[in-house]
Amino acid sequence: MNDRQTAPGASPAASIETLRLRARVIAQIRVFFQHQGVLEVETPVCSRAATTDPAIESLVTRYTGPGAPAGLPLYLHSSPEFPMKRLLAAGSGPIYQICKVFRDGEAGRLHNPEFTLLEWYRPGFDHHRLMDEVERLVGGLMPEPAVARRLSYRALFQQRLQIDPHPATAEQLRNCALQQGVPGVDRLELPHRDAWLDLLMTHCIEPAMEPGLCFVYDYPASQAALSRVRPGSPPLAERFELYLDGIELANGFHELTDAAEQQRRFERDLQARAAAGQPVVPMDRRFIAALDGGMPECAGVALGIDRLIMRLAGVDHIEQVIAFPLSRA
């Protein structure tokens, strides 16, 4: 037996059986979109711009060569969203992509810094119509056809925690976390109410979700990200997340198409990053220009392939569905 055979981490983390399951699922996804007439596309992994979202850190590399003798920072995409929307603005029609994406600082049971994302966009859809299609795709991949439950963000909090998340103050949300027995809350200082909402979601609501598929939709306007906001009292972000057995699989939007509003949101992100001492990264101005040129009304969604395979394979760690995760790369 030679050193190569005995070297720690030389063998894949995922079993060959799981890798075969992974291949079958990806093939089924491609067949689904072929039948729906959705075009498969490829966009760059590296970009001059990064995500401005304060909750996401981009991995960065450097190109040195023709056109950049002094070196050019390039950010590995955390999602193919911006270039895909540029394709939509150019008249591509409905499109999808299966690709590797990258996020710094994310590793654990449900996270690997390099992971596989399915992302698709549907001109003419709103978030409810896109939820229907997500349900057909994911439900059809389950061992037995599955129907998803649907709850608004407000209904979810009221049902599980008996609190309305929209008017609740940060102090009321903190008290709710104390009543729920979240460890360390009495010593915790969070910067804003959305941080308390996220804490309640991850520590109290997600672990108690019933088995199966569940859509949560109509988020607080402060959590709109790249979705449009529906006016009202309160205004609501036309956004959804899909959970399977309490694990988040997908995040979808009725997409914002207003270039000026999108730029304002990017600028607010950068201000928040600066205030938190995070790197202030370049925003994607080509994406803003594409929005300004006219992107069609549409809905889009990103779905984590690795987490989906975890549930289908019946395993509890993301490394068990990736041939060579970071620990073995």
C-alpha cells in the first residue's frame, strides 16, 4: 500500500452511491427545464464587482496579465444573479443555470465555502407563480410526490411564537427570545430588529418546523434584498423561502426592476458594511445599467443543490454529498 492510498482525506467524503444520486438529480433537473422551454446558460465565475450584501462575504482572487499588469481583483460570485439578469435584459427569455458559487467564512453542517446552486428566472411570473413551479420541480424529485405547505412570514411567527413580527420592536423580539429560552440572549446585543427576527427564525422556528416542504412568503420590507416591495400597512417584500424538514433550500423574489431603487439599496448595503468594519466592495454597475435599460418583469429563485441532495440521501452533513469538500480539497 503506497502513501497516496493512505494519505488522510485522499478518498471522497461522499459515497459513490450518493454521487450517483447527485448525478441523477441534476440530470432530472435539466430534463425538467428542457420540457418547460427554459434555456440553460453559463455566466462568469469571476467578476470585477462583488455582492454588497453585509451578510455575505465574497472570496477574492487576482488576475495579472494583458490589460491589468498591476493586477486586478476579481470576486468569485456568490450567485450568478447579476449576469443572468443582464441576459434577461438582453432578451434571453426564461433561463436557468447550475453552477459552483463561493462564500467566504461559511463552513459547517449546512455550509461549504464552495457549493452548487441552481438559479432560474421566469419573465412574466410573480413570486406565487414561481412557488408553484418550484413545488413541481422539488416535489417531483422526492421519493414520493410532495405537496408544500404555504405560510406567510407573519402567520409563521404568530403560529409558533404568538408574536406579530411586523410591528414588533427589537425589545419585544428580545423578550420573546428570552421567553423561548434561547441560550445567551440575556448577554446578547444585536444591532437592529432584523437581527432579532433572524435569531428567532433560526433558533426557534426552523428547528420546530414540521417535516416536508414549506414555503414562507411575504417578508418584512426591511428584508427585501433584491425583491420588490408591495405597498401596504405594513409594506411587504415579495419574497419567499422554501424549507424542507426545517432546512432552507431556496430563496426567491418577485424581482426588483427599478434601477434607481436597486442602486439605493446597494449604497445602503455599503454604508452598513462600512459601519460594521467590513470590506467596502465594488457594486455591479453593469447590472444597474442593464436594469436601467429595461429588464422584464420576472421572478427568480436560487436553490441549494447540496442541501437538496442531503435530504434525498438521508444524511445530516453537507460534506456527505460533496466528493471533495474544503476539508479534502
